[in-house]
Amino acid sequence: MTKVTAWSSRDFRRIWGATTASALGNEVGELALPVLALVWLGASAEELSWVRVATFLPYLALTLWIGVLVDRHPRRPLLIGAEAVSACVLLTMAGLALVGSLTIPMLIAAAAVLGSMAVLHMLADFSFVPLVVSREQLADANARITATQSAIGIGGSGVGGALVQWLSAPFAVALNGIGRFVAVALICRVRTPEPTPEPSTDSTLRQASEGLAALARHRVVRSLAAEATAWNLGNEVLMLALTVAVVQGHPSGPLALGVILMAGGIGAFLGASLSAQLTATFGYGRSLIAAMALGNTAPLLGVLLASDTSTRSLVVLGVALLASGVGVGVANSQAVTVRQLTVPEPLRGRVNAAYRMLSWGALAIGALLAGLMVTTWSWWPAAIVGATLMAASTLPVALSPVRGMRDLADPS
């Protein structure tokens, strides 16, 4: 019997297209915003860290409350609103930069709005995809989305670096905004009916705390949240340190940074392609922990071997991020599917909100720490600290019940 894949769903194809358009624009913007701050506005490392803090602070401050919103309301209008607001903010920033009116405080404020909309999109999308496809198609749907995002990471970082280098950061930011409007158009065409959320008499605070409590009780999801929190904290320190070092210390800084990040995207694509086969051969737990050990440790080895921004060091960093991407790509799609399948639908938005508050909220703290460390110590010691945190993040999963899981139907 032929297996029915998620691709057979027309609405999934539209969601996939919207995610692809948004991710492609975001990949370009991921390079454009730091360069806009460092080069176009002359920001210091500390000022860049505040832009990053503003981007990720909403994950810490708003995620639980937005999770309640997602569980109380239909997700499609929330997705449309998040993408439309992001598009308008990005295009406004690009226009202000081109006429010389953009300032660092304005960039920080815009980053906070973009971060808030990213939280809303992430939580709504997480709860919406399982409604568009069947339970049997969900793992395939997540694998396709993960592989596509990895493929975008391959070309997007390089293209983004080239665009920033040759066309300037404001034009790259504008392209990000255009990608968001394409996503809006595709989401508007999704026709899958959503069940009406059951009304609740519980307070918002009580509903938000239920998500945290459910996450804390679930041993597998709890360990994945601990790993993601530590990894994101370390990765933000590492990435901000590398961004400052490469953009300010290399003649073709934005392009060189894009190529290094592109290596990570190639690895993630390869890892996502191998994920299902490794799980079938070695079991979910063993393949996940081995993948995390590779993905989380490789950046530390790369930083230890690269102490400057010479061509040799940049090649070493690129190889390290390539290996890290393979490990991360193997693990990501299964981790998302486990969280979707093991959490009851009425709690899905709030549990994911709790997970994201911890894991992505760590990015705001990491950005603040990175700015302080790079300013005080220089980029290389800061990068070592970040990479060490990433390497240690495997421990919560390695010591959890995950190691005994054979497949995705066996979470506990």
C-alpha cells in the first residue's frame, strides 16, 4: 500500500510555501539586521547585543501569555496577523535606513515588535500544522518543513551575505518584508476548518501555569526543553561573538559570515535527510543523543582551533558548523514531532509556549551576556564560553528516559 504523505494535502503545501517564503526572508534578515546595526548605523558590540536582546526578550516575557491566546483562538488569523505586522515593520525599517532616519533606539524597538510577532507565529504554526495533516502524516510534514528550512539555510545565508555585501543591508531587510507578504497570501488560501476552542473560565495566569506544569511533569519534553535552553544560551553568545569578529575583522565580513553560516545549513540539510533512516536503524533515543553529541560539541572544537579571522580560521569554523549542522538536523524534526504527539491538543499551545519561553527566552539572556563578554574580553573568550555551554547541553537528554526510546511512538 502506498504511504500517503503530507504533500498530498493542498493546505499543507500552502503552509509549507508560507513557511518557506517567511524562512527565506528571515534567513536574509538574520544577516541584514546585525550588519544594518554595525555598518549602516555604526553600532558597538554592546548596542548590537541590545538589538538582539530586544528581538528575543518577547520569548521570555510574552510567550506564556501568547500560548494562552493561541489555545483560545483560531490559529490561521493569528498567523496572518503575525506575518503582516512583521512585513510592515521590516519595510518601514528599510525605508527609514535608506533616507538616513533610522536610529539605534528605533532599531531596538522594531526588533522587539518583530520578536513578539515571531513568538505569535511560532506558537500558532506549531498548533496549526497538526490540524492540516493527519496524525500519520505529521512526522512527514515536520520532516519536510525541517529539510526545507535546512535547504534555505544552505542558500539563504550565502545569498543573504552576498545581498548585504553588494546591495546593502536596507535592501536585504526589504526583501525579508516582501517574503512575509508572500507568506500572508499563501496562509490566506488555507481552507482547513479549525475546531472552535472550548471556552474556559480559568484565569489567563492559571491557564499559562498549566502549560508550565504539564511540561515539568513530562520527563521527555522536560529534558528536551533543558537541552534547548542551554544550547540556545550558548549559541547566542557564540553567534554574536562571531558576527562582531567577522563583520568588523574581515574585508568581506558579511559575505564571509554568510558562507560560514551556509556550511551549517548544508550540515542541517544532510542531517534532516538522514534522520528517518538513523532512527529506524538505531532507535530514536540512541540516534538523537549521538546526533546531539556531534552537533553540540563540534562548535567548541572549531572555536578552540580558530583564534582569529584569518582564512584558515574561517575554514575551520565552517567545517565545525557543517558537522554541528548534521547533528542538529538529525534531531530537530523528531523532537518537534514528539512534542506535538505527546501533548493533548487543548494544552498544545501552552506547553509549547512554556517550552519556547525557556528555550528561546535564553536567547535574550545570551545576547546580553555576549555583549558584556565581547566588550570586556574580546570575541574569542566569549565564543569559547558560548561553545562550552552548547557542548554541555547534551547532558539533560543523555541522562533522561530518552536514551531508552526505540521510536516516536514510545515517549513517556
